[in-house]
Amino acid sequence: MRAFVDRSLAEFGRIDVLVNNAGVGLTGIVADLDPKALGRVFDVNVLGALHATQAVIPTMRTQRRGHIVNISSILGKVSVPQTAGYAATKFALQAISDGLRIEEAPYGIAVSVICPGSTETDFRANEVRGGSLLVAERPRVGAVSADKVAAQIVRAIESQPREVITSGFGKLLNVLDSAAPALLDRILARTYHKRRPERPAGTS
């Protein structure tokens, strides 16, 4: 990261925006989640963003201006079954962002968190399998195109909001988690613990 910063400064003379977008998914229920798999995902999703942020801050402080954009997830605000390990990395990124925002404000450095919902990419196909699953194909509601999310990130770079939830479904999930958490628990329980019809006696 420091070498990348040096090359950027050599070419452009300054660094105005850092977008921490690198991330990897993780699936598996908590009861048998592989700690090593979780550690690998933390390395990318949390420590990767931390290393990049620490590499650009000295330059942004000197400039007295800069904008760090951390790409989180709606799962960084609301954890759901069999993605709790991944959600933990995004909750951690949210915490780092919130602390960083206040710490660097005197230097003119803004911090925004973007929380996409389901996005039409190959992200799920490349997730790390870290444990057993409740459902083979978890629900994918309100998926939006990567281009739409990218456009929202660009607008966030221009306006420097504290946080952006990119999908309507994500906003609904966040509201339910805040206003009616017990109701959200029931909805998630029905989704991930689907009752299978009992077979009549004498059938196999």
C-alpha cells in the first residue's frame, strides 16, 4: 500500500480520495464456523482497509483535505443467519470508520461508509465456505446492478455523507432492526428454518 501511495503521489502529486472496496464473503453458521477462514476474511475486509487508510492519512493530513470511503454492507448494520462471520468484519469496519471520522475531522479528512445490499456481481460465487449452512441458497432480495452502486459511490464522493445505504430493501432491513427487532428475528427465523412437510406414515 505504501508503494502504491508513493506511485500515486509521483504521478498526481496528491491523493484526494481512497475507496476501500476490496472484500471477500464468508458463509457458515456460528456453531461450526472455521476460525481460520474467519481470520482470512478479517485480513481482507478489516485489516486490508486499515492498511490502506493508514498509508494515505499522512498525505491527507499534510494536504488538510481528503476523503476515505469504506465499502461496508447492509450486513455491517444487520447480521443475518449463516453470514454472521462476514457481518462481523463489516461491523468492525463500521466501528473503525466511526472512530476515524472524528479523529481526522480536524485535518479536513471526511469518512463515508457505503452499505450496499444485494448487488449483481460474482461476489457470492467467490465466498469462502467456513461452516455448514441452513439454506443452500440464501434469499437475494432487491438486487441492484454494480453500475448503480458505483454511481451512488461517486455521488457520495461528491457530497461526503456520513453513511449511504444503497438499496430500498437494505433501508427497510435497517429500520426493522432498529424499530422492531423482535419482528425481524421472527421473519429471519421463518426464512432460515423453513418447515418441511412431514411425510405420511409408511412412506420413505
